[in-house]
Amino acid sequence: MTSAVVNTVQEPLRTLTGSVVLVDGVLNGRPFKKVCADAGLPVVGVYTIERCRLDAMAADHASGDAMALYDNGSVDITACVTGRVAAVIPATEPAVHRAALLARHWGVPANSVETAYACRDKRAMRRRASARGLRVPRFFAVRDVKDIPAAVRRVGLPAIVKPATGAASHNVILVRGPADLDRVRRAQRYDLFGGVIDEWLVEEYVRGREFAINTFSFGGRHVVVDAWEYRQPSDADYDNPYWDFVQLGPRDQMRGRLARFARQVLSGFEVHIGPAHIEAKLGPDGLVLIEIGARLPGAGIPEMWERYSDLRAYQDTLAGYLGHVPKVMDSPPVFTHRVGMCFIRNQGPPGVLRRLNGVDEAVRIPGVAEVITHWHPGDTVPTTRDLGTELAKVRLAVPPGLSIVDVAGRVRETISVDVEPV
């Protein structure tokens, strides 16, 4: 297996003084803190997610911070940070808007506050997209859950109900009839990161293939890093996209179309700095924007880039927010393998995990990089409805000459789940 070349930190970064404010560096804080340390820049960790959820996600989230500040709305973060701030980086979804506000205060490079808000709040996202001539699902914003059935009737079946500020498919519900509306009534009133859901989006369900496009921007230029397809086990309608994620090959006929669409989205939202993650579905009338996040993708994708390409996403993100041209802007990444992942679900009701069958055999399949699971026999496991509730994640790194779709198929044939309902 060929190893990707490790780049050294670009020399101009070493000459800078000041600190980097890293907002909500919990899921990918460690690699961001490493590149900051390599550049000689101390990290001020600012956390907007409620403390109990932070500790559950990563008890050591503040490790490596020169200072950790918890923003509960009553603390003036800007008054707590002394000395020069060199950059403000949003590390996760809820950080995007807060980071832009802090960057504006300190006068460091960032997307505008308006752009950041539109990339975080799906109501503003859809309104801006529509105003820029981009297709989005027809939708209504509903404050009270009891008004959702009326909004569903206006949109028509099937419909999607989701929090206005959600992420990772948490509390996203496909509504096909009355039983699904009961799921909506029983849904949590908090999003994935603990924020109160003030409104729900009720939107039309768009049938078609689903894609993700990852990009970098700087100074009005946009580079497409790669594109992925979210493949499903069947043609049935769904609300959980986490099944098989596969990176499109360089000759895939959709790549050019997705790249053009991504540039239209980035221009329409006036994204001019940093990474972005765009999700779209190919409907009957063309590509439809599902969402855009002004951040690196999740699910461990940047880590796979580091292993199987010459892209150094964390270094390039830091460089951009410091005001330097990221390397990726002039040198598009070269991949040694096509990467992907299979999410192993519990498709049935919650229960006791008796066995994950075939894991040892799966890791020996050519093109399988690793199998990651945090569950053990005897654990009570949930129904898999969103990212984080899967029973295992199989990372794929497929060398030239093998089909990534075939490798994913072999994984599906090899791994099975034995859950005893409770």
C-alpha cells in the first residue's frame, strides 16, 4: 500500500506571532491543534456546545489548549483573550457563525457573518440559495410541532422534517404517513449539539442520487477537492444517508457537473475563504442544494485524505484563515487510493448486541483499511438513525485496479449484525 507524502508546515506560518482561536474543536480538535503547535501558534479553545455534551463527545477536548473558554452566553469571550489573535477557525458545524462574529471583532480573515449564518441556519441557507437562483427543496418553517402536519399537507408526501440548525441527520425524519408524524411528535427538542430547536423545516422530499462535494476557497477562487456519492441499499426513500459513502473516480461523468454546481453555490453564498462541504441531490430537474457547511467534512474524511493523498486539509485551513494561500489552491490533491466508508447499521429496534459477525474477515478484504466500532457484545444499542448510532464504520482505501463499489459489496456480504430486541 502506497503511503501519501507528508508535507512540512509552510515556512511563512512559522514567522507569525499570536494565537489561534479554535471554535468547538471537539470532534477534530486534535489535528487542528497539532498543526497550530507545529506552526508555533498557541490555541485558545472556545466552546459553544454545552459542557456535558462536550465531555460526552471527548472528555479531553481541551487538551492542548493554552486557554479553554466556555461560551454560555454570559461570558465576553473577546475580553478574555489578551494579545494578538492571528486567526479564528470554525472546527465543527455549530462553530461557523460564532467564529465569523469573533473574526469580525478581531479583524482577521473570515467569511462574512451573513455568509456564515446562511451556512449554519438552513432557513437562511434556503432563502439565500433561492435568491441566487439555486434550486432548493420547497419548504416551510414551523415553530410548533403541532403545526407540522399542516405543513406536510402543503408540501405533500413524502416530506422531510428536520431541525433548522441540525447536523449529521440527527432528528431528520422522512414522513410518509401518520406513523411518521408520531415519530416527529416524539422527537427530541434539542439538536445534535444540545441547541434548542426553535423551528423545524418541513420540506419536499427530493428523489434521486445524493452527492457531497468538498472544496477550498481563497480570494474568490474555488478548488474542488473531491466528490462522494451517498449510496443506499435500495431505491426506497430514506432519511438516513449513512450507508455506503464512495469517492467518485477522476473519470466519473458526474465530477464535472458537480464541480460546476459547487462553484455556483460557493459564489452564490459568497464563500471566499476556507473549506466547504456541499450536499446535493440529483432530482428530475437537475441538482438541488440540500446544504452547505463552511467547514471541513465530518465522518473522518479529512483523516482519510491525510492517509491517501497529498492533501493536508488542516494545514491548508489554518493557512487560509491566517491569510496565506493554501497549497491546495495551486496544487489539486493527488490520491493514491479511492476512499470510502460503509456504515454498519442496526436496522431493527433497540436491543442487546450479541455479535458483529464477520469483522475479522472484513479487515482482510483487499481495499478495506480498518473497521471502527465502539460497541461490544452485551451493550444495549439503538436503532441506527443518524451519524454516531452506527454499530461499526468500515473505512475503504481501494488501490487502482479494484472497484470501490465491489469492495463495499464484499463488506456487506461479510459483516452481519445480531441484535436481540428488548
